[in-house]
Amino acid sequence: SVKANGRNGLQLFSQEMAQRSMQHFTMEANLRNAIERNELSLHYQPKVDVISGSMMGMEALLRWHQPQLGAVSPAKFIPLAEETGLIEQIDQWVIDSACAQIRHWLEKGAYPVPVAINISPISLRHRKLTRLIKKALERHQVPASLLQIEITESAFIDDMDCVIMQLQTLKEIGISIALDDFGTGYSSLSYLAKLPLDELKIDASFIHNVPDCETSDTLIRAITGIAKNLNLKVVVEGVETNEQLSYVEELVCDQVQGYLTGRPAAASVIETNFAK
Ligand code: C2E
Ligand code: MG
Ligand code: MG
Ligand code: MG
């Protein structure tokens, strides 16, 4: 406790706090300029058919290379962007860049598969999002069927009705919707019935725990069973080993996404490594 550590303990603590908020502040200032300084990019990770091994889709994952800090993980800067409101600009950048890339691949006659983008729960609360997405599709002349949206369950905590409306609009346009990281956080089976979903992505923690953990094994089988009965496509995230892939092959699931079948990589690297 603070008392046990005495005055110095308390001082150390506040110094550390101050340092941390300074880092936070510096990172925010840097993130504010990241777009215009061209520091953001998208990497793409293949989603692969379990049976045929073909690439059925890709997920676009945001990368930030900050000259002083180096590569900053989205797990760090996305929450910061959400806190500071910068997420709006970032979403817009991601939507636009993904559509530009899809257009580029269309012109090359390569990869006629959907590219998924992650949309922050914060952005889903604003109607503007659907308009932004529609505009980007038009601007780049990209068919809606080539775009997918990944959302997480935390999107439904405060305003579920608004989120459902937005998702329905997107779905009407022809965009498919995936529920990401399923089984963690605020999971509720009732979402599966209420939301206009096409795909369920099972959080990587499940596959990392099987086959040793019996509970994970039971849960992953139950979840894939329910999802299939609801006609959802099932993707297992985080497959890293052949052992895990063999395990997945016995599940009722469609696709895997993980380091084993392809790490997230720049578009040019995808073009080198994957057949069109
Ligand atoms: P996510 O959407 O669940 O993305 C999957 C994460 O798992 C990615 O981390 C990916 O690199 C990582 N991954 C893929 N295969 C494996 C594997 O086999 N093993 C392990 N250990 N990890 C694997 P990443 O790129 O660091 O992104 C982290 C999270 O940041 C994403 O989780 C997503 O929630 C968020 N994020 C990334 N890009 C964006 C974006 O453009 N917009 C928003 N709003 N969020 C984003
Ligand atoms: Mg995702
Ligand atoms: Mg995920
Ligand atoms: Mg995640």
C-alpha cells in the first residue's frame, strides 16, 4: 500500500504516472500527424479455406510506423485514438485505403475475395459511418461484395439499436459483416440472433488453449455448432501450428486465419506470396 511504501513510494508512483501520461500525450500528438505524414499503412492477412487451402478473403490490419517510436501496435494506438476522437479520421483513412487497394487488385485481375476492415465500436455509434463507406465504394468503384466489416461485441454495450440499424444498412448495400474475437469480452449468444451477421470469428485464445484445455475444446465445438446452425461462416483466428490446423480440420468450420497460413503483410508481399 501507499503507507507501507512511505513517502518515497508515493513519489515514485506519481513520477511513474507523470511519465506515463507524458508518453500518452506524446503519442497522441504524434498520432494526430500520422496520416498527413504518411506513417499509416495497411497490412493484409489471408483467410484460408480449411479444406482446399485457398485464400477466401483477407483482413486489413492497420500499421503505424512512427519514425522515433518505430512500429506502434494497433492494440496500443487504437484505444488511444478512440479516447481522443482521432478514430474518426483513422477509420476514414482505413476505409479509403482498403477500397483503393481492392480497386488496384480488381484492375490487375487479382484476388476477387472480400477484404475485411475493422471498425471501432465508437464509430459504429455514428450514422456517418455508413455514408463514409458508401462514398468510398463509389469513389473507388468497388463492389460492396468485396468489402467486409469486422466488429467486436463491445460495440453493443451502449446503443445496440443504433448499431443494429447501421449494420442493417451496410448489409442492404451488400457488405458482409463478421463478429470478431467471439468468445471474449461481452459475448452473448443473443447477439448472434439479433445481428445481421454473415461470419463469426472465434477468438485466438480458444485455439491457443486446445487441445490441453478441455473447457476450450468443449466451448469451441459448441460455438462452431451453434454458428453453423445459424448459417454463419466460421473462421478460427490465431492458428499457428500444424497441430492446431489438424484440430480445426475436425471442427465444423470454414476458414482459418493465422501465422501458419499467412502473416499479415504489405500488399506487395501478398502479391509475391499468393497466387492471383
Ligand atoms: P483483430 O481484428 O482480432 O486482428 C487479429 C490480430 O491477431 C492481429 O493483430 C493479427 O496480426 C493477429 N494475428 C493473426 N494471426 C495470428 C496468430 O497466428 N497468432 C497470433 N498470436 N496473432 C495473430 P494486430 O494487427 O496487432 O491488431 C490487433 C487489433 O487491433 C485487431 O485485432 C483489431 O482489434 C485492432 N485493429 C487493427 N487494425 C485496425 C483498424 O484498421 N481499425 C480498428 N478500429 N482496429 C484495428
Ligand atoms: Mg479483426
Ligand atoms: Mg480478431
Ligand atoms: Mg482483436
